[in-house]
Amino acid sequence: MIWRIGELGWRLLPGGLVSLAFAILLNVGVLQPLEQIAYTTLFWARGERPWDSRLVMVAIDDASIRRLGRFPWSRQRYVELLNVLTEADPSLVVFNLIWSEPSPDDPALAKAIIRSGRVVLAQGLDNTGLPLLPVPGLQASAIASGHILKQQDTDGLTRKIDLYHHGEPSLGFSVIRAYTLVQASVPLPRLNRPLWLNWMGQAQTLPRYSFIDVIEGKVPTQSLKDKIVLVGVTAAGIDPLPTPYDRNPPASGVYLQATVINNLLQQNSLHPPALAWFILILLIGGPGLSLLLSYQREERQVLIWVAFCVGWCFLAFSLFLATYWLPLAFPLCLMTTTAGATFVSTRLRIGALLRQQVQQLWQLYRQDLVVPSLNSGLSARPLPQPTSSVQSAAQLAALADQLGRSQATQAAIARSLSIGLVAADWDGLVWFANPVASDWLSVQVGDDLMTCLVPLWLTEEEWQTDFQTLRWQGSVPPHELQQGDRWYALKLEPLNYGSSQSWATPSPPLDGLLMVLEDITTQKQAEAALERQVNELQRVAQLKDDFLSTVSHELRSPMANMKMAIELLKIARSSEASQRYLTILETECSRKIELIDDLLDLQRLEVGAQAAHFSEIDLESWLPPIFAPFYERTENQQQTLWVELSTPLPPLVSDRASLERVVVELLNNACKYTPSGETIQVTVRTCPATPETGQATDGQRLPLPPAESSLPSTSPDLPAPVQSLLQFSITNTGTEIPEEELPRIFEKFYRIPNADPWRRGGTGLGLALVKKLVESLGGTIQVSSGSGQTCFTVYLPLER
């Protein structure tokens, strides 16, 4: 905790010192010239703004002086002006002229002022600071008066005025107060604060009329009606006043009063920054920026400094558009100086840290150093302890040489490995990758490890979880990942190379991570093969269990029945009873013989020991006798049997016994599992050989054939196009095979769970035997189930 506080203090120190220095500079006004330049720059960047339409000027310009003679004029000229203005009926007439000396024309001017009734006069100060008031007669005739003092800064610009000076209001404030009385109410500002001027634009943009034009009647009276008419001197050389828009040549003093009146009318004077702004700037631009920059690399430091400066300029300009004036030069200088001080401080700390690291590395590796010797070329003699910067550099060079050789050796070993190795720091920056890793991950030194792994190898959530687990626990379980047909094991290992801690530290923190990527395809293939073998052994064991269970059940039941029949036969008292018991014995013997025959036939088919006897079969005459017993059986079981033979059927070359076994077994199966009231449909036709009909499909859900239960038992008129396969289909309705059971129905001894609600039993060998027989005949069998029906389809070649 103490170390963290000390580290934070070092990061805040440069900015804190800079802020303290700038606070002193602000107090003594050193930065004022720069801020004055920034003030003017903001006005030029903002551009000009329109003047209030209620304000016009009557200018005593150069043209008027040439026509009327040398200035100052006789007050009779202003009597003439007031006579014209009185007829125009303005809101106010404001004279930015000081009449402090008496004149013979004062009575006439006083009468004109009284006749107008809306005149405001100016007053000023002499060189000794005493007030220069209008002569008493004129001041008594006017409705108000105000001072026209300027408060120029060191650059000559006037940025603010006091609304009251020694108890006297300013001329602009007196004008607005009088305007409120005679025309319309205007909110008045606080009197205890100066008014900061918001300059509108260049002087010539203010609507104005020449003095001589007004008194000669060349100006329409409508242009002056209901206006605040400001009368003042604009002639060159008289009362010059620099403004942000008029520096060379300057404007005249009357524009100061015009600006004040305009600001008060539009309520758009500037709002200067409060003291809290300066404190905030000192904190953010000093310690705050220093703390932020100290955590960044050099290029990011530059970007952050530029972003702060540009952002502050944008903020200052945006607020200036809204009449809020923030300092510009002071924050920019503060942030620039803070950035420079932080950079220098960081460089100094890095230099000190590097020296410390050299000493730590020297303590760690100096006993193993092999350095050049004058006589023998190489020697294990360690260098002496440094007493100068040259010897420190020699130490570092020797360490670099030794570590370089070690690094080269380790890199050569890593390149020769068949596994991928990637080393990165905690920011994910890769600083080592062997060729195998570069090939598999497309990663190079300097890349970001996360972008190389996410999302092709790991999800972002997996990466973040492993990263945090590795950092805080130091152990992460490996990932087994599949990329195409290859399998890889990816593991992250903690990496500590000891360069950031003292050699005496017992458990230094981790410095980075090492990613190990290994191709485990061969291992996975071996595991898969072993798993397949285990599954096959389990399947064989299950088949054995099924075989024993089935055979024991199928043998025990007949034997029990036979034993019971023999006992009953011994005590039979009539020939009818004896015959019934003999029939039971015969039936159970047949069941046992049938089971043994199925087992023997299936075994012979599997080993290929049963020879097929192929001959030509006339299907139209051969099939009906096979179907005949099933008509009676289905009728007894309340089922419906439909047989459709597509005639003429071509002769079939096949094994009669095997084909009959297939047909009978499928029909027996259909009769056994078809509920009462349902239909069994048999279809025999020819079809073209296609990839679908030419390949066996064990337990695949296929499209069902169209229901044809309404067709007659034979269809002699159906055409027989050129075909190459015989299609034999048996479809029974009212029952379905679950989709998950379809792949296993042709397995030996397999019976679908809960699929025999009628308890008709069976060995589970029928469909397995049918499949083997069909394959021995060169055909294929397919099954499809759904929509309340199940269909078995056999495809056989017509010729061998």
C-alpha cells in the first residue's frame, strides 16, 4: 500500500509542480499577453454578428467635418440636428460628446434638448481624475447622463467597463435605463459586476448616417423613428479605440458605447470564467493529465496531449459562441508544459530504472559471463564493479552479449521443436513466436495475441477467463481444439523471466505468458480408434447378452411347454386330449427348430457359407401363392391386405428360397405389428437404377411412397417402361418406428422398446436375416417411417 501511494505521488508530481508554477504566473500576470491574443483570435474565429436593429449612429465623420468646418463645432450644429431628430421621433438621442465648457449657444441647445425630451448626455474625467460633467443647463435638460470611461488593457483593447464608477452610471447603462422608461422594459444586469464586452464586428457594420446628411434632410425620417440614435465622432485621429476587429486603423470611442448598448439590448455580453474554472483547469491540466500520461507509451502521450489541446479549443470556442469566455492560452500552455514535464520525468525515471535493472542483471548473471580477454580471447573473469558510465556501458554490453547468446540458443531450440511456442507480455504483445506457431496461428512478433486467437481458436469469454485465471492463480487447464481435420492442444503457462524484480525476491510476480500449441491429431486418432474398439467390444458384449437372453428365453419357453405337454400326455384320458398335447409338442419343436435355423442361416450368411442358386422366376405366377396365406391371416386379425403388381413384370433372376424367405419375413413382420382395422399394402414394380435405389440405407428416414390403398389388387393396364431393378415395397399403417430407433432395426437381437403392445414375441433376428438375404441377392433394403405408417422397400437387380 505504501509503495502504491509513493508510485501515485511520483506520477502526480510533474503536473502538480507545473500547476503550482502556473498559479504563480497567473497571479503576476505573465500569461496575460498570450490570453489577450487568444481573446482576439476567438472573435475572429467566431466571425461578425449583426447589430441590434434598434440602434443607429449619426457619425461626425470626415465628410461632415470637411463640409461644416474644423471640429469641435458650435453647439448650434447640434441644435439643428436635434430639430431634425425631434421630427423623426426616435426612442432616444445619445450624445457621446462631453459639453463641460459653457457656450453662448447653451440656452438654444437646452431648449432643443427639452423639446426633444429624450436626450442622454455623456460625462468623463479630466487628467486629474475629476469628473467632467455637462454644463448645468444642459444636464438639467437631459433625462440622463453617464460616463464614457475606457478601461484599456496593456494591448490597447477594452474588454470590460464598470457600470458604475464613483457613483456615476456608464453612458450605455443610462441609455438602457432611460429606454426602459420611455419605450420598452429591458432586463438590467447586476451593478456590482463589470460588463464584459461582446464585440459585434468591424465598425462599418453598425448602421450609421453622416451628420451632414441628417441635418440636410438627406436621411429619411422613417430610418430614425423609434431608434436609439447614438451621436459621436468617427473621424480619423479623433478618440481612437482599438477593437478585436479594428486594430489598424482603429475604430473610434463611440463604438465602445454602441457595443455596450447593443450588449445590454440583446443580453449577450460575455460571461468570464469564475475562480472555480481556474482551479479545475489547474487540477485537470496539471496533476490529472500528468497521471494519465504517466501510464501511456510515448506515442500515446503525444496523441493524448493533442486530443486534450484540441478538445479544450473546441470546448472554449463552443462556449464562446454561447457568450461564455473561457481562457484559452493558459490551459494550452499548462497542458503543453505538463506533457513536457511528464515526458522528462518519465525519461528520468526510466533512466534510473534502467540503471537499477543493469545492477540487478549484473548481480544475477555476472558469475556466468564470458568476456573477451587480452591474451586468451575469452575468459570467465567477471568485470569489475562500475565506477564510471563507461564501465556501466561495458557491463550492459557484456550482459547483452551473454543474454544474446542465451537467447539465440533458446530460439534455435524453440525453432526445432514440433510444437508452437508464443511468448507475450500482459498487454498481449507478442515478443517471441517460433516458426511452427507462426505457421499455425499466422502470428508475428509485435502482434496482439488476443486477435490471433479470438475467435478462430478461443471465444473472447474463454480468453478472458483463462487470462484472469492465469494471472491470479498461475494454472490454466489446456484446451483441445479442432481445426479442420487436425486436433490441437492449446495451453497458457505463466512466464517469469525475472527482469522486473530483484534476484532476492522469493516469489516475483508473473511477467507474461507462454502459449504452447501442440498437434495432437495422432493422439486423438488413437483415442478415437480405441474408443471405437471399446464401443465394438461393448456392442459385441451386448449382442452376446441379447443372444443369451433371447436364446434362453426362446428355448426355455418351448421346453417348458413341451414338458408340460408331455406330463399332460401321460395322464390324458381321451384321444382328443392326446392329439391336442401332441400338437403343442409339435408346435414348440417347430419354434425351437425355427430359432436354430435362423441362427444357422444368419451365421452362414455372415461368413458367406450359404450358396445361392439363381434361376429365372416368373413373378406373376410365383408371387400369388406366397401372398395367399396372408389374405386369410390378415382377415382373421381384422386387417386389410392390398397387393399391387405392375404387369407385365419382367422375369427375375434370383434365388427362389432366399427371395421367398425375404417376402414371407417382411409380411410376417407387417402382420405382427399392424393394429386391427389398419392396412398392409404390397407393391411390386420395376424402376430405374439410381444412386438412391442402388445403395443400401440402414435405418434412414426417407420420403414415404404415396398411399395407394384404393388401388385394385392388380393393375394390368399400367405400362412397363424399360427398367433395370425390381422394387418390392410393404407398407403398413397404424404404426411408426421412432426416428432414433431407425439406425438399429437391422441389428441382430435388437427389438424396439415398447413396440410390441400385443406381446407377440420374437427373436429379434428377422430383419437382420432379411438384410443379409437381400444383400446376398445383390439388392438393397430401405426403411422409412412417419405420418402414421412404415414402409420397407427392397430393390433387386432383374438380371445377374
